[in-house]
Amino acid sequence: MDVVDISSLSKSVLLATFAITFLLGVVMQKTGFCSMGAVSDIFIMSSWDRLKQWFLAIGIAIIGFALMSYFGLIDPLKSMYTSSKLLWLSTIVGSVLFGFGMVLASGCGSKTLVRIGGGNLKSIIVFMVLGLSAYMTMKGFLGIIRISTLDSVFITLSTPQDLPSILSASTGIARNYLHLALGLIIGFAFIAYSLASKAFWTAENLFAGLFVGFAICAVWWVSGNLGYVAEDPNTLEEVFLLTNSGRMESLSFVAPYAYSLDWLMMYSDTSKVITIGIAAVIGMISGSACVAVFTKSFRWESFRNSEDTANHLIGASLMGFGGVTALGCTVGQGLSGISTLAISSILALPGFIFGAYLALRYLQLRLAPNPCS
């Protein structure tokens, strides 16, 4: 048996992740793809285009994940989203808090990185506060609160929590066939909804949705195939190289903020290495910055006033706590997670949207004239 060169393979994993997310940063900067913007466009302008971009990406990601699973390119049960422990309360509360926070902070985790690349100083502050809040929720005092309250309410299933596993156990249909069928049906349903209106058929809308969906699939492949080693020469155990969870991962932008700050602060500690999540953060910022500089749209932007500052600080804190509690953000749960058809991701998606709606209503009331003044 050939000995796997872990060092060389790790470099390939990081380069592939950086390349994918660099292009993703370019696309998001050019097209304005944003889950927060999708909800605000509906609320403010009655425009559904960016929500359809998001749903088109979801459809592509679901189908791509199902096809890779069916053909044995990845193992769908080795992702962090398919545990048999369903933290339903944490998922619901966390997703609502994240949705509320991303409106106050002017964008979700991925949009924050795109804004940083464009010169937005507010987003640099959001990045640091979100990362700190996420780290405290994972390993600090907020983590103790999370574990002893929200995480204590859960359901333990007899199967992994993804729909194919649950339905396979109850129907007796082979899981791989059921996953392919469900993936195609649900994925094409999302795509059909997005493409139902001819007005949506613009190059920008189609390219945004298609590329984001393909990027999610590509990182699943990088993590679950390219970076998968059945027997690590050092431990003789299977390993997914350079994943913070130790399992197969795709894109998410909450915990990687915390790991990026940790890596930067502890750079001289040789045990701290660049992981897939950190490489994705660097790639997104780099791709966005290149577009901003090339198109001469790069410009410094800071806070308008103290209320704007407070909104971003509170929003970033809510995103950090909510994203970790919900096991992902609008990209992590709302794209990567839902591509696995996990129940927690299905619960999180409406939570993000509802939380964003509540925040938009709150800001609307703040801007409404006071009749007593």
C-alpha cells in the first residue's frame, strides 16, 4: 500500500479551498449575492430576485451533494450535520438570533468578508467581534451557558438526522437510492421555484445562484474526497485533513472567524495551522478585494454615528453566539447543511429568515417619526 504524503495532500486541500473561495469572493462582489439582502429586498422593495438566487444555490447544492454521495465520491454520513442528536431548540433560537444580528451588522458572515475586501471598516469590526463572540460560545463562558441551557434540550434519533436516513429506516428503501431520489426532487423544486419567473433570468442572477451552489459542492468534494485519508500513517485512523470539526465540511462563516483570529493571535504556536475554514476566509476576502481594486470600487467606509456603531457591535455578537448555537450561518446551515437534507438545517433556514424579518421591523420602527415629538 502506498504511503500517503500528508503534507503534500494538505497543501493541495488548502490551495483548492483558496481557489474556490477566491472565485466565490469575486462572484459575490460582482453579483451582490447575500442572504440578508435577500430578505431585506423583499421587505423594502418587494424584490424576490436575491431570495431566488439563494434558493437556486440551495437547489444546486442539494443535487450536487446527492450525486456525489450516490457515486461514492463522499460519505454523506460523515458530515457534522448528520448526527443522531437533534439540538432543535439550539437550532431554532440560534438561527433567529443570527438572522436578527446579520441585519444589524449589515450582512451575514460571507457578506462581511466581501465587504472587508471592498474596504468596509465596519465589517472589519464585525469580523473581530463576531469571531470573539463565536469563540466564547464555543469554548468560553457563553459556551457554558449554551451547553447548560439550550443544548440540554434535544431529541436523540435512532438514525442520523438527515431525511434519507430517517425515511430509509421507516420505509426499508435503500438509503443511497432514497437520497438520490430525494435530492433530485427537492433540489429541482428549489430550482424550479427560482426559475419560474422569466424576469429572474438575467446573467447576474443565474450566475450567482449557480456558482454559489457549485462552490458548496466543490468544497464538500475537497474536504470529503481530496482531503480524506482512510488511514493516517501517524494514527492509523481515518482523517479529514485540515477540518476543524474532524469531519467532512463545506463552507461556513462563523466558527472559521474564531479559528482565524486564534491562528493570527497564536501564529508562533506550531500546533496552530491553517484549516479549510481559515483558507476560505482568506480566499473570500482576497477575491472580493481583487474585484474592488480592479473595478475601482474599493473605498473606505466607516460608521455613520454611535447608533450605527452599536447596531453593528450588537449584531456581530448575536451572529457569533447564534451561529455557533445553530451549528452554522446562512451559508453553513442555509447552504452547506441543507445540502445534506439534515433536519437541523431545515429548521434553521426559516429561523434565519424570521430573525432577519424581526430585525428589519425593529429598524423600521426606529426610523418611524415619533408622533409625540
